[in-house]
Amino acid sequence: MHAPVARISTITRHSRASRFPRLGRLAAAASALLALAASPAVRAQELVVGIFGGSFAEDSRTCHISEFEKKTGAKVALKLGSSSQFAAAIRATGGKSDFDVVYIDNSLAVQLKNEKLLDAIDRSKLSNAADISPRAFDKDGAYVVFMTGGTVIVYDTKQVKTPPTSWNDLFKPEWAGKVAIGDISGTSGLQLLLAINRMKGGTLDNLDPGFAAIKPLAKQSVTLYTQADQIVSLFERGEIAMAAWYPDRAGSAIDKGLPLAVSYPKEGAVGILPALVTPKGGKQPALALKYIDEVLSRTGQACFAEKKYAGPVNLKVTLSDKAARIVPNGPSFDAMWFPDPEVVARNVPEWTKRWQREVAR
């Protein structure tokens, strides 16, 4: 396609340039522009981001991606999935990742760090680092937590007249067949198992009480969901009255008109610390840091807190009253339990095998 353009330009210059010098110069300039436009060097750079789907991806595009693309001229290509799916994909490529940035639960980020599949995030390259809670950064620089969330109880206010206050409320006979819980492959499923185990007297070294208790709950659950937004349609159709779910997803559903409310169990909701990582082998390491910096910016964090109901890690963000009712903060945050991610990472493979044997249907 380039050669004919060059020949036409040459013919134009030689046949007409002497009579119409200005026309000749314009033709030459047009030819140069065509060649430049075709050059790979000026094509928009593409950043491949592994991200959670549904409303999470939608609000990320609004709060972070659009601004990042405007500032850098790059384009973001989203690949949707769950933390466990992303971890499997990063392992499968063995240090030659197709992703530049990945959103992932911090316990799985720890696993990948230990397997040496992540590049360190250079904090000195992040202009917003000084505004971020120091606890958000992994001690080895392998990941940065970009929000706080939790596994909580979300309920339909039309069906549930007395708000649940305990994880035990999921087991009440009147809600048999009207509850949904997550599979262990998702964060909420794993965290509900850990919460029930803790409530029943177990520890991270002994999950026997948790497995014994969750088996009957799983049997009467409408589904063991694997993707967070599966719950939305179940609430829409009135098929469930309660779910062990996420406050950020619930907030988005409430904004769309669903009659839902969030309850932080008195035993303590389980805290979630979703993180951003840069897998080894990513093709755009410098651009990846710019993307992470945008996610951590004050405006990006404030936007995501209000739209996605994500607890901000940027210390300069102030929540609205509306967001504060849903986002973990103050007493609800202080009562949260954050399981040791190193211990969780070490034991998840065995817990998953046991779940498949004893709980999954």
C-alpha cells in the first residue's frame, strides 16, 4: 500500500512542481504525513489490564481509564476475570505475561510474589505515593493495595424485615433456599469460610469447624457463585433474600434501584485488600506505573469511592455521607478482620482441594 503512494507523489512532483511549486510542496508534505501515520512509532500504545468485570470495570473506566488515556494518549485493553483466573493466567505464561497490570486479591498477589512472577512497583515513580497509606504498599514492593472492601451480608429489604446482624443469620431456617454464597475460587467464598470457621472457634491452622459448618449452608444455597455480578440478577428476580457479597457491588446495585442494604456482622466482616500488580514480562512497564499512579490519585480515588463504594487508600480523600453508609470506614472498618495474607496464600491450594471434595456440588 505504501509503494503506490510514493510513486504518485513522485509523478506529481516531476510533472507539476515546475508549473505549480506550491502544489508540489503540498503533495510532498501529504506524502510525508501518510508515511508518518503508517509508522508503528506513532500508533497509540496499548496497555493490557486484567480487571474484575461488571460494574467494577464500568466504574474503573469512568474514574481511572478515561483520564489515563487522555493524559497518555495510550489505549487500555481490558480483559475481564477473577483473581484466581488472573493468577492462573500469570502462572501459565511463566514470566512472559500478556498483562501489563492486573487487579487481584492481595493473598493471591502474595502467592505470585513468592513464585517470583511479579515485577516490583517502583514507588519513586508514583507521583501520588506520598498521599497513600503506607500500609497499602507491600513490604517488598510487589503490589499496592488500591482500595479496601469486605465480605459482608447484603440483603433484600423487601424480603428481610429484621436486618441481619451476624453470620449466623445466613443459617436461619426461614432463609433456606433464599441465600447465595460464593465458591472458594472467589474472594467472598473463601472469606465466608474463614469467617464462619473463626466464629466457630477455628483458626487459620485448623479449618475443621468452618468446613463442618459451611457444608449445610452450601447445600441450601441457591448457587455457589463464581463471578460477583451473578448475584445482581438473583436479587432482581427475588430468588434470594441474602448473600455473602461485597459492599461495593451492593452500592452499585442500590444506585440502579435494587432495594438492598449492607450489614457488617457483629463478629466482624472480613476485610478485602484488592491490589494492583505488574506481572513479569509485561510489554509496557513504564506505562503500567502511570496507570497505577492514576488509580491512586486523589481524584481517581474519590471518584471510585463515590461510584464504586470502594474504601480509599489515598489519605486526602473525604467520603460523602452516602458513601460512608456503605464503604467500610470508622467503626465498621475497625471491627474488620484481615486474615494474614501470607498464611492464606500458603494454605489456599489445600483448602481449595478440600472444598472440592467436601463442599462443591
